[in-house]
Amino acid sequence: MTGDTPDKKWILRLYIAGITPAAERALTNIKTICALHLKDQYSLQVIDLLESPAFAEGDQIFAVPTLVRQLPKPLRKIIGDLSNTEKVVVGLDIRTGT
Amino acid sequence: MSFENKVPDPRPGIEKAPTGIAGLDDITHGGLPAGRPTLVCGGPGCGKTVLAMEFLVRGAQRFGEPGLFVSFDESPRGLVENFRSAGFDLDALIEAKRLKITHIDLSHGEVVETGDFTLEGLFIRLDYGIREIGARRVVLDSMETVFATLANTDSLRAEIGRLFHWLRDKGITAVVTAEKGAGELTRHGFEEYISDCVLVLDHRIDQQISKRRLRIVKYRGSLHGKDEYPFLIGEAGVSVLPLTSLLLDHQASGERVSTGVGGLDEMLAGQGYFRGTTILVSGKAGTGKSSLAAAFAAAACARKEHCLYFAFEESSAQLARNMRSLSIDLESWLKEGSLTLRATRPTFLGLEEHLAAMIQLIDTLKPACVVMDPVTNFLGAGDQPEIKAMFMRLIDYLKSRQITLLLVALTTIFGKPDETEEKISSLVDTWIALDMEMVGHARRRQIYIVKSRGMEHSQETRELVMSSDGLSLRGLPLGEPS
């Protein structure tokens, strides 16, 4: 688990429930996307709800995997294994050059 | 109506979770299928949320079953406030850990979907909530919102199916609400997943009158009422009105109760009415109908029974004062608490609500005797046949509960027995008619018994004497025309 780093511009959380194939795909996909578009500007925290069920309430998680963009505001959620890179990039509102 | 008196399902095997909702346990023969999900569907504003919440509240209050309310729409605060105005103190139950409201806010943040997902987050939150209070009952309100939020319906359908299996495995009695679809029961076909029990609620406005209806579309393995039942959302929650009488096996009591007038008891084979029967007192204005009703009520109170008196045309004070002049002391019975007087004037527009309020009161007080004075409004609603049907079933309901009911009906001044009486006659066990006759320049009240089932009653016409000493009967001189 990577902790939140306050100096990063992008704070992301990936909620999973156990290491399922979809969870693994989601993690691989988001790491690839971040490495490509956000380089050192992000922090990614992975929360396994099987270990910390109480966390589901705060971010109103009902589906897994769910990627939550905590920062920049406003809060955004991407549900699913993040297999469609284009959708994730648009969903996170990552513009080239930022 | 009253779950304590629920009719046992003649087919054993299906365990029921009583809802505690007035009337619903009667038409379902004891409640919803225990340990299984029930689907409640209907259009917006049909009362799904109220019914679902009351199911949990009653479960927590009366049946020792804590409940988890999962709201996909409204916030817990909003729910608590809405239900407070409906007379439910959810905060107290939440404090006592008998109820928990979990808000799964699907509109939290902007949501995009890509690829497969599961609803494990929902399962985890449900499991968490269920464990926290030891919930035996769960409400999901409304599943529609889940479908409206997520586009991948294939993933979703598989997950919904898994959710219901999961709830069943845990032995949770669940109520799942869904929006009515065009031509289908629900917009997203939830009825495929929930085959045990399906209720449909409907709210329509007919001639500016709000009408709510409840229907049991299916109930696997159980008998259930098949009609479309009127129901109301009142001060004491949901009441499903009718008052079914699926079984016509009213107990027939041999016990007798006094009419409150010695001479009349004597005419009724010396002992008065049969307990648990329905009595009609009819007559023109001023013939002494209310006085006879009050004498009956006072006699019940004197036997230490509770009597509930519905006065539809007089105020309590007025009635008490009038009766005082006949030495019938209603005031002290009121003070003592054995008499409950409800004076309200039903309007034609609110008859359904009015009947519901009466039923709720009867259900709460559980009186031994009930007086309705007069019932003309309920039966005279010519363009509202449902009101008549409901009223008839109310009478039947009281009979099934062994409550002795005295009805007062006003007949027209033209003297001929009006259609009101004919309609009600078949339901009535004892029918006392009052009349007025001119004798010289004086008017004289007369009383006779039209019928009284199961007893050898007097066929005579007698004079009803009303004086400051009370009511009494006097034989008419022989040979005098009557």
C-alpha cells in the first residue's frame, strides 16, 4: 500500500476486494496509465475492503474494482477493471501536457 | 389487521416473518416469507419506502428482529425526518441498535465505468451493517437506483442474482423495492430474481381522491388474498384495509350482553344481545336511536368492558349532555377510561381515510363493544361502491374478532325502510326498529324487534319511554292500534 503524499497533484485510490483477476488487471492498467501520463505527479493507494471494510463507507464504494480520484477535485470514480485505457484517461480527465 | 390474531396458514411449511403492518399479515396469512427476499414494486410515491421501513420498525419493536435499511436514494437524516412526521421515532431505534440506516450514495462523485466489476463493495457494506446490529431483516431501497447508475447490465444482473442468493444463505428476510415498468412488474425485471413473494403498490388519483392499492401478485407456497386491497398511509403507518374474511368461521358465542335497557333485554329472550354479533338500531330522527346506543355503551362500561363510541353527528360534549338528561352517565365512564368517544364528521371525500382511522383505533384499543352512530354516510355513498364494500368488510372483521357492534341508522322521514337497511340487513344479527306514532296530540316512541338471529325474541311492539329516570319499555295497551 502506498500512502497518500500531500505534495502530489494526483491522489488516486483503488478499491478492491481481495486479489481477484479483475483487481490485478485494474492495478496493472492504472499503473501503466499513471506511468505514461502522470509520471511523478501521483500517489496511488490500494485499499482491500476485505481487510478494511469500514473504508467502503467513506468513498461510498459499492462496486469493485473502483478507482477514486481524490485529487484534483471534484471526486471521480471509475468502476471496473480499467481495461479501456481511453475511457480511464477521459474519466480521470488527464489532459496531455498537465 | 391485528397480527396477534393472525389466521394460521392451513398449509404448514412456509415460515413467515410478521410485518406488524395492519392488515398485511392478514392477507399474507402471517407475513412475508421468512429468510427470503420479497419484491415490493410500484410507481413513484406509491408508498414503497414507507412500507419497507415500517416492516423494519415493527420487526425491531415487536418481533425482536433488528433491521438494516440500505438506502440508495435518500440520506439517513432525510429518512429519519420524514418518518418522524409520520410518527416513527427512528432515532430511538438506531440508538438502541435495533435499526441501522446505511446510505450507499451512488451519486457520490462522477462515475465512469470500464470493464467488468462486481458489487463486492455493496456486499461488504451489507455484511458490515448486518453484523453490527445482528440484523435479521434487510431493506434495499431502491434497486432501481443501482441500475440507473451502472450501465454494464450484464455484470449487474449477475451480481444482483448473487446478492439475493447471498441474502437467502444468511437467512435474512429482505424487502427489495423497485420501480414499476411499462407493461412489466418492474423496469429491470427483478421479478426474475425474486420469485417467492411479490407485492405491487399503486397510487392513483380518482376524482380528486387519492387512492392507494396493494396487491399480492405472487406468494409461493402460501395462501394469500387475491384482491386489490385499499391501503392508507396514516399516523400509525401503513394500514392495508380490508379486512379479509377468507374464512367464514366466526366463533358463535353463546354469551349474552345487556342492551342497557331492562325491558329490551327481556324482549330479547330475557338476556339481551349475543356477544360478538352486529346490532342495527334504525329509526327516524328523534326516535331515540342514540339513546339506545348510549345505554348499550354504558352497560358495557358497567361490566368493566371497553367501549369505543364513534359519534359522527354530535360532539362528545353534546352527546354526554344529552345522555345525562336520561340518567346515562357517559362522562364518568369517559373519565374512568372504559369509554372512548370519537366525534368526527366524515365527509364523503374522506370516507376511505376515515374508515382507516377507525380501524386503526379499533386495532389499538381492542374494545369489547363498538358503537357507530350513525352509519348512514358510509352506506349512502351511492357513487362509491368501494366504500360500501369496505364498510361491509369492517363489520365482518369486527365479528371475526368477537367485538359486539351496534350500528345506528337513520331512516327517512317518509317512513318506508330505505335501501340502507336492506343493504345492511344481511350482515346484521339483531335489528331493532324505532318509530314514532301520534296518539291524540302526543307523540309516542315505539320499539320492536325486526329480527334477532338465534333467539326467541318478542314479536310485540312496545313503547320506549325516555325520562330523567332513564330508558324503559312499557307494554302498549291491548287493542290499541300500533
